[in-house]
Amino acid sequence: MRPGLNSVIPLCYGLCAKHESLGERVVAIHLPFFTDQAFVTLATNDVYCQGALVLGQSLKNHRITRKLVILITSQVSSLLRDVLYKVFDEVIEVNLEDSADYVHLALLKRPELGVTFTKLHCWTLTHYSKCVFMDADTLVLCNIDELFDREELSAAPDSGWPDCFNSGVFVFRPSLETHSLLMQHAVKCGSFDGADQGLLNSFFSNWATSDIRKHLPFLYNLSSSTIYTYRPAFNKFGSDAKVVHFLGPAKPWHYKYNRQTGSVISESLTSESQHHVSFLDLWWKIYDESIVPFFDKLQHVAELESQEQTVSKLLSIQQKVKEPSAEDERRKWEEGRVDYMGKDAFARIQEKLDRFLQ
Amino acid sequence: MRPGLNSVIPLCYGLCAKHESLGERVVAIHLPFFTDQAFVTLATNDVYCQGALVLGQSLKNHRITRKLVILITSQVSSLLRDVLYKVFDEVIEVNLEDSADYVHLALLKRPELGVTFTKLHCWTLTHYSKCVFMDADTLVLCNIDELFDREELSAAPDSGWPDCFNSGVFVFRPSLETHSLLMQHAVKCGSFDGADQGLLNSFFSNWATSDIRKHLPFLYNLSSSTIYTYRPAFNKFGSDAKVVHFLGPAKPWHYKYNRQTGSVISESLTSESQHHVSFLDLWWKIYDESIVPFFDKLQHVAELESQEQTVSKLLSIQQKVKEPSAEDERRKWEEGRVDYMGKDAFARIQEKLDRFLQ
């Protein structure tokens, strides 16, 4: 089925606006918008919602021409749901309770498969003909709409074991039949890594050997750790990165951000990891510029500023060191204890980002 | 050109002998031998020759049906050359001095390209129609003759940057024209990583996107470090490994080996890395069982035993901590200072290896 040409979107005045400027005049370009295709992500708690929000905003900044969808679970607080609606076209709560009996039985034996089953729900989005799934810890660096030219299941190699694909970014076709087969496969075979990546790789087991077009270039799912594992390759190809994936335990939201310098703060970030820092800074710049105002509008800032020191120029996300339990997290967010603190001039941040984007 | 069926080889009574046994009777199988195809490796000093010898022997143990060729440089001592002739069908000294003027000019500017240029010499082996190149720090775990069904340039992904192939194992077609183009490319563009891998990847630049058949399964070039980077995948697929590649600074010859227990000795080898240890043990088992006797026959053992304590059951390779300069190395080897020490019963080693191979 050929995607429909259903509407146009206005020019997005985000990071790409300069590409459309002719001298001083900004030209609006009418792009086709494919309402039957979507970028899809997932957040199972309020902390991961921060990642999903930045991912969604980074996609919008690069004028995507597809819908933006997020799957969430019941752990996500009402505050976060309100903010998600500002960025995403659809916010869909996934209830494992609605699943078939055999899924419930499987979860009794293997509760760790819960998040995996949740992710598999993306195949039920059958009002879309094709989708690109992206993990909430990815960040888009340019327009990537060309991914919709690929077929299911297209994904980039995993740097840990390159005959497996990394399930942080993949192209798929929603289908209730595929969903059912995947769920049955999960129940029958489990997952060799206890997560969705192992399951999807054993289900789409001929990915490594069957069709080169289903191998997305690594630049569409650049693990930030590869900056260190083969630095000469990063130096050669890294400037063409399209999606960075913050794999591993240190996520962008675990850092603090200095709004005046436009840089994250961490003792472990040495000069060796300048490229990694640039990606972290970019994440925080989007968070600070585009996501924080949504919280402001929901009028939690005034309340917060009275509790916190407004002098500080540091921005951080609550519970940044240890990932809290879903219960703790909901409680704290519902109490409005989020430590972003007022607004600052972004002159230096902008300057730094402009250098990065050139 | 179709490979010829020129001769037969007798049954190799190595590690694979059990596959040919029918009850108690051992059956000799006549296999076709392709004299116009070869496995090729490279050693630029005596230490790497140890690796090449074990690699060559591991190929022979698995009844390869192709020739065995090693390229060496002038730094390799006469003792080692004598031993190499016991394992390899051809020992070919490569002299960069024979290269064209533009190569000499390039080396004046970029002397580090010397080893890269040496490796490129494999394309000049035009008395073979097709070859498989293997680095001297690889070890073969089973027969891999099916690699000759692949075309140039077939290689496995590099785990550091999986859109690059790892140049430790690759299929190629010797051709003076390709050799010349590669040398010109090296002189003109250099190598993005200062070594052959960067050069070969920029020359065969469509490897990642053009033909899935040129993607060798990762199991043909399993970096020993991936045991740690994505352990669940190693646990799932690692038992099918065909070639292990001892990437990184810690090579098998840097360890000491206890001949009584059949195990390498190292304080840094914890229980976490048992799989890695198994590969190291296998390397040393081959070295001790098949390579040491060649040195013995060259009558250097008697001389050595008088200098060293014969009580010790430890086997090690001289200069194991710090890689010596080529000059130091030649001098020490030429003085016969190699510390392998007499013979021992291999009952326990054999038992351990049998368990490994099952």
C-alpha cells in the first residue's frame, strides 16, 4: 500500500530553520505528511519519559513528515502524560492486563518479560502501515524520514555482537498476526538476553544473512560507546551520525546541566570523551529549550521556585543517580519535585550548538 | 576459473580424528586438495611467528584442503624460518625495497604504513586463484574451507564499528592490478586508522551496503573481547565459533602456560572470563603439542635445558610482557633463548581439551 499524501505541515522553526532561510527571508516549504506512518517510542516510567520527550522533540526539530506516537504504561504519572501530549500526536497506554491468558501464564514464570511484551505492542498499531521504533534513550541529529523506504525488519548492527541487530531503532509493519507470533515466540522460547533485543533477534533470525537492505547503516543507531571502542572509525564517519543511542547505564538524564555554559557536568567526563559530551549537551539543550517550557506552562515552576534556590543555574532531573522504583518515582513527580529552575539567556548554548551543527 | 582437483591428502590424526572413527576402526577419507587456493598469514617478527605457527597448525588439525602460505619480513630469524617451513607450504619473504618509487616516497612521509604495505603483498600471490587471509593472532576451531565459496572482498563485521569489516579474516583474489590500485590508494589517501583495516575499508568501501554474501558470519572472526561486551549473545551463539581472534594487547603468547594443568596462568583471568581462558588454553595446547617439537628437533632444547631449571612445568614465550623491538627480538632468538622446557605427559591437557571440543 502506498502511503497517502494527506496534509502539509508548516515550517518547523527548530534546529533546521537556517537551511530554509534565503538571506533574511524565511521560506515556508510545504512537505507531504504521511498520516499512515509513524515514529513510535516507549516509556515505562517518568524518568524514561524525559528521554522520550527529547527524542520526540529532536524528531520534530528535523521536520519529520510522519506521526509521533508513544506507548506508556500505567506507571507514568498524570503530569508526565500532560507533557507527552504536547510533543506526541498519540499517547497510548499499554495494559498487559488486556493480554491473552498464555501471556499472563508466561509472566508468572518470567516477570522480567513484562517490558519486552510492552514493546511488542507496537505491532498492534495497525492504523499505521509502517513505523520506525526508537528507544527513549536515542536522539535524532537530522531528518531520517528515508527510513520509511526500508522494509520490516530493518535495523542497524549491534556493536556488542554485530550479527545481531540493535533493537533501539528498527523499521516494522504493524500487524496483529506478527504481534501474535511474536508473543507466542516469547512465551515458547523466552529471550536469550532477557529483553526485547534477544527476542526480536531470534524471531527475525535471518537478519544477518538474508538482505543487505535490511541492514541500516550504523549511523542510524550510533552507540555512544563506540566513540571509544574504535575511535579512528568514529573520527572518520562520526560526523555523519544521524541517530545517537545512549546505551549503557549512564543516560543523559543522569547528568546535571549548566545552563550558562550549555554543558553537562560530570567528573568522569574527561577531554577524551568530548564527542560524547557534545551529544549530551545537545540532549540537554533540547530538554532545556523545548521541554522545560511545557512543564512551566503546567504551572509547576512557581511552586518549585519557592522551594528551591533560584540562584542556581544548574538543571537536573530528580533521582538522577539511582533509578527509582516506579512507585517512588510517581509519588515524587506527583508532588511536583522536579528541579528545573527558571530561565536563562541561551546565547552561549546557542553558540555552542551552532558550532556542533556546522 | 574452477579450482582443480589435483591431489589427495591423507587423514589428519589431529583434533578431528574422532569424527572419522567407526567404532574402533579409523577410516582414511580422501579429500580433494585445491592447490590453486591458499590460506595466507603474515608475521613481521619472531613473536608473531609463534601466533602464525599455531594458526597454521590449527588449520592443519582441521584437515584444510588448501595450501598454507606465510608472508614474512627480513626481521624474522633463521631459526623461526626453519620452523615455519615445518608448518607452511610456502614461506615468502616480502621486501618493501622491491616496491615502486612512489611507495618509497610514501613511506618516507608515513613510515607506519610499512606493515600495511606488507600485508597488501598478499594480492601479489597470483599463482593462487583465491585466498583467505588470516591474522597471526587468530585461531581456527573447525574446518573453514567453505570460506572459499565466497568472493572478494568477504569479511566479518568489526565489533568496534560494525559497518567496517575486520581485516583479521578476509577472502580475496590475488591480482597485480588490485595490488597496484591498493598501493596507489594507500599512498594517496593513507589509512584512517593507520593500519590495513582502515585502508581496506576505504578501498572496499561498499562492503557494508552492497552484498550480504560478502558479510561473513561474525563466528568466522569472533573477537575474544565480545565475550564480555554482549555476554548473552556469546552464551547463545559462541559455541558455534569457528575462528577466534585475540584482538587487543593481550595475545596468547603473553601468558604463561602450566603444562600439568593444561591452563594459562594470569592473575587477571577471573572466573568471569572462563570462555576466554578456554580459547587461550587451546592455543597453548596446540603450541605445546605441535610447535614445541619442531623446535626440539632443531636441537635447541638440550642447550636450553642446561641453562634453565628443568623442574619447572611452565611454558612461556620469551619477552612476553613487553613486545621487543625487531632488533632485540632477532638477537635473542638467534641466541637460542627460548624458554620452553622439556616434555610432560599430556593426559590432563588432553582430558580438558576433549571436554572443550565436545
